Amino acid sequence: MPTKTLNEILTITPKDGQIWEDWVVVSPIWGKDWVSPPAYCDSYGAIEIDGTEDWNVRDENFLRIHRICLSFLCRRLSITPRELWESLYAPESIYFLHYNRPGEQLLPYFHYHDMEGRNKQFFGYAVKKIDTARQRWVNDTESMDQTSWILARPNLLPAPEPLLPSSVSLSCQCSVRTFDIPELFDAILDSIVFVSSETIAAELLEDRRNFDSPSAILAARALLSLVQVDRWFYHAIVQERQGLFLRAAHNFGWMLPCTPADWCEWPRELSPIKFDLLQQYDWRAYLLAFLRKDNAHVRNRWRFQMMTSNFSRGITRFTRDYSTVIWRWNVGRLGVKTSLEAPRAETWEVEPSDEVVEGSS
């Protein structure tokens, strides 16, 4: 039996729940951008658009998806809804030829991460499972705590806190004379932190077990370790070069805002984001929050990152001896680094009641 009450388990807000009721349909039926007006879906699979359930008179293949999921997927993989649909359902598509299963609500092959047992069920606070001894459906109590973060908004990033004065007294000088030259020290640190998009993409494609680039992880660890060398390094990096932690976070791609919905929740005073070394905000604490994944919103965003990676890695089928590739399907690019300013929102990315985010295209 659970030791907490339902209110203690379900810590999500009404705004968290609202985004999971915001569906759209991707299909060539809507020719301009291939995305429908808001879709209303009931628990039995019926979909109503523009006040009718008879919107698919030509029986087109379609993808039903949450608006926020579609936006994150397209932004992180640098694709359009049309490119997504065509990769799945175009007649010549490898995925369509091998995996098209009419009536399936979830795309075959894809791993949705921590969602096991929730498909085709009411999205309650626990997974339903069969109690074989009593031959009836019961709540899986171990799955209850998952709901608090699975339903948390992935677009609500933790706001960076102001950088506080250091309580660590400054050492008089650095023991290595080279580091006393600021320009040289900056160049050394920048070479440690910088990881190219090409390197990130190659590493993510090389090993399916990695959802963060090993080089990006190594750069973050190296920077965090340097802070602990001595007081001089601590002051030189934490107090005078906070921008390095921001650059380290940028390597990961998913740690900074990328969708219009992300930017709507992002502090206005931090838009656009600037890579200056001297910062007023504690980007080290921000980076650590994402590495630890204790925050419910961060944890769900990490799940989104893992899912989108699966789309770009795709499916590969080999001959029995694994010597030759028979066919391969994938869509989008890995290693895409996010823009440091709010993008111009596509029409379909914004709910009718929302304000369009202005910015660069």
C-alpha cells in the first residue's frame, strides 16, 4: 500500500495537466504546414477537429501527437512536421513498408521511456496491472511516484539564480604562472569546454546507450573539477567565468530553451542568452541541476531528449551475419545545438490563446 496520500503523490499543477490535453494531428490533409487545428481526443480514441470527427474523409495516414512533443521533436532534430510525416507514411518510406500498422496509437519500435504499461489505459496516477492471484485489475503502487514527473511540463526549465558573492577567501596568486595571463587562461578553458556539433552527433550515433555526448559530459566534469583545485581556481572560474558553465550546458542541446513554449517560461531578462564569461547568474548550479535530474521538469525533459534521439538514430536492419545493411530508416539530425535567442514560432506551435513569440527564424 502507498504511504502517501494521492495529493502528496500528484504534485503537478493544472498548467502541467493542460499541456497533455493539447493535441494536434500531423497529416497532408492540412496542406500549409501539415498540422491540424487543436484536436480533442477522448479516452476511446475518437478525435474531433473543428467540431467534427469526420475530418479524414480520404482515410489518410496521420500522426496524433501532443503539440509540445511535436515542437520539441522538430526543434531538436531540425525537421518540419511534413518531413516527420513523410519519413513515416510516404509510400516509399522504409518505415511505412516495414512498420505501418493501422490503428496503432503508438509508433512501433520506438521506446517511450518509463511509459511501460500506460498505453491504452486512462492516464491515472498508477499503472493498472493484473493480479493473477485474485484475477482482477489493481493499481501498481510502485508506479505512483512516477506520475509526478512524467506529467511535469518539460518546457519549464529551472530559472538560473543570481550569483552570490563567494564565501571562499581568494588565494593571493596562482601557482602556475601561465594562468596569470587572463587571455591565455581563457583560451585554455574554452578549449576544454568547447565540443563541436559534429563530434556530438558522431558520438550519439556510435553508441545507442548514450543519450548525452561523452565529450560533453567530459567537458562538464573537467570544468567542475577545476573549480576544486584550489581557491584561486574557484574564484577565477566561479566568480569571474560563470559563462563557461553556460557553454558547457549548451553542448548538451536539451539543457537550454529551444521551443517557443520553452522561451515563454524563460526569464525575459535572460533573452537572448549571452555567452559572456562574466555573468550575474549562477550557471554552475543550473548545469548541476540538469546533470542530477532531481527536478521533475528536468527529468521529464531528459525523457524527451532520449525519445527524440531514437528518431534520429532510427532503425537499421542487417543480414544475418551483420556484414551488410539491408535497409535503414531515420529522420532528423543529432547534435543540434539550440539557438541563444527565442525562435519565431510556427503557427502550429502556438495555441490559439497564446501569444506568438517573436524572434529570429
